Amino acid sequence: MFVSTKPSARVQGLRPFDDGSSLQSVGTDPVSQAAITGAALVRHLDDLRFAALRALRQLLRALDAERIALGRLDPKGAVIHEDLVWVSGFGRCGESERKVSCKPFAALVKAWADSGEDVLGIPIGPLSPAWPELPCDHLLLVRTPEPLGGKGYPVIVAQLRGVIPRPDAAPRAIGILLKAYAQRCATVGP
């Protein structure tokens, strides 16, 4: 059987997908991959709710989280308003009208909101005042650097089973997902 060693014209004409977001510094770890895939789904699928829930499900698995929510942190840093949630096991997934109070760790969240940091990790134990509302070992918050007008910062809240070593590129990749979601929400409307 004859096999050609020359690359076909079709293969030569292909080039890698470039959405213009300059992802050179985003890693290939599972969390970054889940976030970047989720951002692509949010940008390109017509059904924003489905795309965002799919992205949350992928992030939940990559982080090995119990619960993950997409929402916004109010500008004062006192409350997180959840929009969508994905829960492991048999928990309820989909739209959420839950408002998570940051009162037990208000000073920490306020300092984080005022800083330029994208990520905040909060250890939560059974003796923590936050335990009844957030039963987890570790709370991971990731936000965009800029607030959305007067609506606050887009944020992802993940309730983790334990402290998971997080690759350096993961918060940036999750930030790309949050930015894509915020832009789509702004074009779709409330």
C-alpha cells in the first residue's frame, strides 16, 4: 500500500483556534482546562444558562468541590448573590436566589474586595460561625478584577472538601470564564 509522506493541503491550511484572549500563561491543569472550556461554551452557545451550568459542572469536578456557584459579590463585600449553582451528589442544581452572608469573615472579604487579588481562600471548620451556612473545609472565591457597574464583582464560590493545591494559572482561567459570563449577561439583559 502506498502512503504519502507529504502533508495534505488540507492539513497545511489548518491553524490553531485563537479567540484573541492571549492564553499563553494559562496552564494545562484540569482546573484551567475546565474554566477555558467553560468560557468557550459561554461565549459560543446560544443558551447561556445551559453553557454556564455546564461550565460549573466541569469546574466542580476539576476542583473536587462539594458545591460551586456563579454570582456576584456586592461592592461593599458583605453578601454574595448567587445566580447559578451546581452541587455534587443529589443536591439541587440550576438557578439560585441564595444570598450568602460574608458576616463571619467580613473583614477578610472586604480587604480582598479592596485589593487587586483575584482569588481568596478561607478555611472553614465545624467551629467556624460560617459552618451552618457553608459546611465545607475550605471556601474558594475567585472574582474579576473590575466590578460590573454598580452590580458588584462577578464571582465563583466553591465549597471544597479540603485544601487542593491550586495551579497558579487557575484563577486567571476562572477569571476568563467570569468575564465571558458577565459580558453575555450584559448583552442578554436581566
